[in-house]
Amino acid sequence: MTYASEADLLAADGMDDAVVTAEMRTAALEYADGLIDKYCGTSFVHKPFSVTLDGNGRIDITSGVLFPQTLTSVTVSGVAVADMSGWGLHEDGWIIRDTGAFTSVIVGRNVVIAGTAGVSVTPPDGIAWCALTIARQHILDQVSRIPDRALSVANEFGNIMLAQAGGFWRPTNLPDVNAVLNRHRHRPPGAR
């Protein structure tokens, strides 16, 4: 896993290994990583990416991937580019060639770029905590008897209101997690 370890999740409150299987923990950590990356707009560790784009006839192209770190392969109209050593990679996703162009074709989808992208080598502490908390909540939601769309629960302690995910700034039903994710959110220029 990238942001939190399975051992950390197993040590969290309520993660009894008699009820929570290793497969559930792995799936929950993958779910948390995916949710964080999608909502924040980037990965916080270097991860592989591959995009297929339309050529534009220029020496620069936007990959749509924030914080590109390395390029492992580029093909333009089916031809592999041999030397990418002089290319510029910009944190907003722009890739600039030192020679040649990203040729344009009528059909499009002729530029394939693969590489690694991400903010840093290790995730910030807040992101690791978010991943662990989201994964734990994801598992507890699976084994809970409370329906996932419940708005409140009445029991011997009274009526308890439950937080609901949703809205533009609330990717989870965990307000503290949402606050951290909003602080770490990255968006390319012009995106919401």
C-alpha cells in the first residue's frame, strides 16, 4: 500500500482479525488511496500513469496528470520516441519536447505517454492518517448493521444523527478527514 500499511490498519480500533480478513484490509486501503488521489487531483507518492491524448502539432502538450516526475515511454502516431532526456516536465502536467512535435491526426488519440507522477516520495502525515481513517471506516461500514444511507439511529442513548458524505467539499462522512483532504487538494489551472 502507498499511504498506510496493512499492519497499521490491523492495529486500529475495531479491526479484529477474527472478523476483518486480510482481503478486506487490502481492499479498504486500495479504496482509501483511490478516493484520496481522485479527490485531491494527484497522488502524494510517485505512482505509474499512462495517458492517451490527441496530438496538437506543437512541441508542448498537457498530460492532464499533475506532478509528472519521469517519462518511461512516449509514442506519437505509433512511433516510439527514443530520446526524452531533454524534455521538460512541469508540475501542472505540461510536457515540452526539445525537438519535434506532438503531431496531430484527424482521428486523434495518437499520443501515448507513460511515466510516474506524484507530489513526493513519501506521503505527508495528514494523508497517511486520512488513508488509515478512511480504510478503517470503509471496513466498519461493511460489517455494521446500520444501513449506509441512514441519517439517524435511535437507541437507548437517544436519537443519534449520522454524518453523510456528499457535496463538493465533502468526499467522506468524516469531517476531520475532509478538512485534511481539502488542505491538500491540487487542481490544474482552470479546474474546480
